Amino acid sequence: MGVYQVRNAVSGKAYIGTSVDLPSMLNRQRAQLRLGAHADRALQADWNALGGEAFVFEVLDTLDPPDEPGYDPGDDLRTLEDLWRAKLAAAGAEAYNPPKRR
């Protein structure tokens, strides 16, 4: 589990998200874009205009869950996403999707 991004290698703009299953989520993002069904219309429009070869799917960070019964990673994943959004913004990267409301 952790934070991922779908980055436009031409503009540097990125779609940022979290998942408890990063490989599955990256596959899902790729499939939605290929099918023209991604929920983020700006990302989909750039994909349609530039083609899939202009995008990079990558894991930014992972989170190792503690050995606690009933552990809910939600808060930890949101914090990790916020840290990455701040880091990318400081580097001048723009995000397709705004941070989720907390």
C-alpha cells in the first residue's frame, strides 16, 4: 500500500492517489485511460492527445502496516499523500486531481 502517480512526461503534470494494492491500482488507472473511461477528464484528454507512451505509472512511496489487528491505513495513507503532494508542488509539479477532502 502507498502513494502512486500517473505522470505526464511531457508536461510533468501528475495524477496522485493512494491504494492498499498499488499494482492493481496502477493497472486499473492504465486500463481506464486506454478505454477512454478515466474519471479525471483533463488526464484523459491529455492521454488521448499525447498517447500512452507520454505517461509514466509509478509508485512514489509505500507504507508498511503495523502488526495490529483491525489496523485502518486510511489516515496514514492520507498523511503520506499530503507529504508527496507538498513535495511535488515544491518541485513545481502540478496535479491533475486536487487533494481529497478530509
